[in-house]
Amino acid sequence: MTEKDNRSFETIVAEAGSIKDGANPVAQPLYLSACYRHPDLDQAVNFDRLQGFTYSRVETPNRKTVEGTLAKLEEGYQGFAVASGMAAVQLVLSVLKTGDEVVSLDDLYGGDFRYFRHLEDHFQIKFKLWNGEALENLRELLSPKTKLVWLETPSNPMMKSVDIQAVADAVHDYNPDILVAVDNTFYTPYYQKPLTQGADVVIHSATKYLGGHNDILGGIVVVKDPVLADFYFQYTITVGDTMSAFDSWLLTRSLTTLPLRMQQHTASAKKIVSFLEQAPHVEKSSIQARRG
Amino acid sequence: MAGFNTRLVHQPRQNDNQTGAVAVPVYKATTFAYPKIGAQVKYDYSRSGNPTRNAVEEQLASLEGGDRAFVFASGMAAIHAALAIFEAGDHIVIGDQIYGGTFRIVYQYFKDRGLEFTAVDTRDLAAVEKAIQPNTKAVYFEPVTNPLLQVTPVSEIAQLAHRHGILAITDNTFLSPYLLRPLEYGADLVVHSATKYLAGHSDVSAGAVIAKGEELADRVYFVQNAIGGILSPEDSNDLARGIKTLSLRLDRQMENVQAIIEFLKKQAGIAKIYYPGDPDLAGYDDLRKEAKGAGGVFSCELDKEIYDPVVFVNSLNLFSLAVSLGAVESLVELPSKMSHAELSEEEQLTAGIKPGLIRFAVGIEDAADLIADIDQALAKAKR
């Protein structure tokens, strides 16, 4: 539902939220309204959620803007903005049923493992761990029960780097229905677009670089497939852990400076790594860098 | 026109054809795109006009029965705008019991810019008339004053002012348009500290000027746009949000005041109570000519032989010791040590501010809890 935007990354983020609503504000207004008027009963009954608004849990103009912007940046079909990074993890794993299996990288954010254990304990969903090295080992872990492969690249804290395209090809060769999900929190779409490298789902803790000011908690999921998008949409409006209008507005605002911030983060990190490489008591430092 | 309570809840729609949002969105944009060069647009730059601010301005104009309203970043910014329409050499008659901040801007700002002022007790019409000079341009007053709640009927001042071809400007902060609409009684301009009853939640600083007639409105708008002390879009939204419950809050506040006053009347050592909303107390007849009630503020004097007023205010738990008034939570103030501390003891006594004068700004809590709080504080304050 988000059309491909051929403008540059910098232009897309700079223009995010600039809307034509009659008043033509250059920054999008903040819609705190919880509900929306329907012009008549017919429109209310045959309401098109893709065109309009009805209730803020279902969609708000501000959430729609940030979701659409991230879908463009990640080059996906639809984005979902939820209340935290963990809410995004939960949304992605909402496709799992009892008896399903997941293959996951063995070096992930600890909160992910905590949630994996919860799913194992409560719903008998099995998680198998892969060390991120040989693809043969990954193939051996796949089974007819595998529903999803979970990657984080680079990984935290060991900075393991995974070739998303190679993993996606291997997994989809085995079974094209297995979802390859990539947590892109560490690189952001400025440096890495997993959906263009064969992944099916991208996850973000938007609290990190996307938000970038330590003032919002948020999670983002972007998908390529309209059927999966509809499933996630139904789940989101049912569970209801959506991102607030104000946080959506702030996140849109944050995105406008994402390229500038990422450039500076990278430049600063490189300088610190160079310093540490000269430091006598540092045994090893790890940095992964794309595009500079 | 829809009834007052309906107009409290329904803001003039600003954007309903776009999304149908029931709450007016917060337009945070500072600039607005022209569809094409030379196009007639309602909004171009947020200082000059903003849809969120405009919504609450239109609403306030309707609630006060004025033609246009303008909102500002604080009550003082609104008062400044109302007085900035005058020029050097102009003279204004002001009430001698008006808010201290207004005195400050009058004597420490406008006086230095060539305006002249004479302060009189506006309850005394002869004194007001006597103060009017050939260069007098307005009478500026508060229909109910703080902290002694002295009542000046608006129509009396307005008629006098208009007989002399000058303006009547009313600070309606203490009553709000729910209880009094000064423009309906002849006033030309109304000012508000909207921080008080209108916003009502102790979380927005805001002011408003409501004007009757386009000519006067244009003069106020010139000041708003030229000086730019405007209310932010978020605060405009919070103000509108507060306005929705104005009448509910004031009804409860007045109920609570009356219950507390009934309790205080039975206590020994309460020398005097100031509240024109009570038929037994001074100012009631004058107030009732125009106003629906006296609001949520009242004052009383503790007999200093019986109570220590400082211990009393320090012992209150529910009533926070804080300036401001008109919000959901109850506040208390000791004018002799707080709002009027700059005056000498002699000046305080001349102004009617005795050491035992306590000013209560009553909130919407349970009256029984407020009374119990006062009861225990009185017990502790007993000498």
C-alpha cells in the first residue's frame, strides 16, 4: 500500500509529514483525536481503513505518516508503529502457533531471548540457535515445522555480521513460506535495507537510532507481502499496542535528521575505535560499517 | 446559537473535511504552503494564524459573546496586548484592587511609554467619573477582585464609560464566561488569564483578549501579530481541552466553596468571610445583577488572637500552598506574606489585607475531605 518512492533517502525523510490538508502545513499537525467523524452512515458502514480514519487504535494520521515513511525507507509494502521495540518483536512472532519452530541467531538482544523462552514455556514453540557462520549448519536446523528465521545483523553485543541475501536464499530454497525476519535496529535503513536482500520482515526498536533522542519508546515492523501485512494489521488492532499520535509525530520529526545523525555516529565511532586500537590494554574492538 | 454548555464542548470545526478528527488536530507547522503564487490562503505563518489556535479563539469569541478573540502565551501577555492598543498621552482609569501583575505592567512598563493611569475604587462610580480626564481612553477593572472579592457591576462602568466616549475593559478571569459575560453588559474588551478557570488544570499558561467590533478586534490583532506573544498550538489544544469541562468544574467548585463556608460560619475565631456568592455576605446583590455565581475563590480572616495564620496554612494537606487559582486542585495563599508581600504593613491594611487573611482557591475534590483538612489545620493553628 506504500508505493515505491524513487526520491533519495534524505529527500523522503526531509519531506515526511508535509501534507496537503487545505491549510497546507509544512509539518504535519498532531492529531490527538481518539475518534473521527464519518460524513454519513454509508461511509461509516463501508469504511475504507486505507483511505480514512475511524478510531485511533486502528490508525491515526500521525502513525500513518511514520508507518508510510518507514515503509518507503525500508522499501516495503506496509509499516507498523507500535509502543516499544519488544511490542514489535511480539508482533512479528504473532504468526507462530504451538508446535512451530524458529531458527534464531545465537547473539541477540537479551529481551528477545526472554520472550523466546516465554513462547517456549507457554506455547511450546521451539527456538533453535544458529551461530551465524556456516549456512550448512543453518540448513540442518530447518525443518517442516520451521516458520521463521530470526536475524540481527550486526548482532549485539558481538557484532556478528550475517549475509542477509545468502541466508534468505538458503531458507527460501528450503521452503519459500518461511519468513526471514531481520532486526535492523543497529544499521537502520540508512545503511541496510534487509527487504531488498531477500528478507520478509524488518523489525526496529525505534527507541534507538530512528528516534535518536532518548525521548520516545517505539517499535517498527515493515513487511513486503500484502497478505502478511493484513495479518499483522489485524493482530495490531486486536492487541492494540499501537504507537501514540504524539510519539508518532516525534518519530517522524526524528527521521528528518536520521542521515545526519548516522553519519556523525559513524564518524565518531570510527575515531574512538582508532583510538582504542592504539590503546595498550584493549584486546579487541569490533565495529561493523556500511557505506563509510 | 447553541447553548453555552454545547459551545464549551463543540469547537468550531477546522479540518473536519480532511480526516473527520473529532478533536481539532494540533497544527505544529510554523509555515503553510501556498497552492500557487498569489493564492488567497487562510494560513501562511503560524504567528499570524494557526488552525489549532484559531479554533480556541473562535470558541472563546463565541463563549464571551464577542466578535473575535485572541489567545496569548500568558494572562499578562493578554493584558499587555489589551493595553498596547493605546498611545502615549492616553489616560486610563484602573481599579485600585486589580491584580498585582497588572499594576506592575501599568506602572513599570506602560507609564514609561507615556500612558497615564489613575487608580480608583471602581465600586464608587462618582470616583470613577471624577477620574475621567479629556485624554482618558478607557476604564480597566475587575468585576470581582482578588483577594477581597469586591464586586463592581459591569453595566454601571460600561454606561459611564460610553457616556464619556471611552472603552470599558474587563478582566473576567475570576468568573469566566460561564458565570459572567461582560460584553453582554456593555464592556468592549474582555481579558483573561486563561491559566485559571478556562484551562483549569494547572498545566497551561495562557491568556485571552475578546473584542467587540471589528475595529477594536483589528487593533488587538495588530498587537498579537506584530509582537507575537501567541499561544502555542499544543497549549491552545490543552486550553480547548480544559474549556470543555469549564461549567462542570465551576459548578463543583462553587458547591465546595459553599460547603466550606457553611462549616467556617460555625467555627469560632473566623472574623470575616469574603464571598459574594453567599446571600449572607457582602457583594451578593451586586453580583447577582449580572453573574451566575462567584466562582471557586473565597477569602476569610482568622482572628489572630485565636489562630496563628502561618501555622494554619502550613498545616493544610490537601490545599497546596501555591499561587494561581481556578484549577481542579485546591490551593491556599496567605496574601500578607505572598501575593501582597511587597506592600508595607500599613499599605496592606489600607488595601484591606490583614495578617490573618487567607485566600482559598477551591478545587473539585470531595467537600468533606477539604473541610476535614481545614478542620485539622484550624486545630493545629489554635493559640
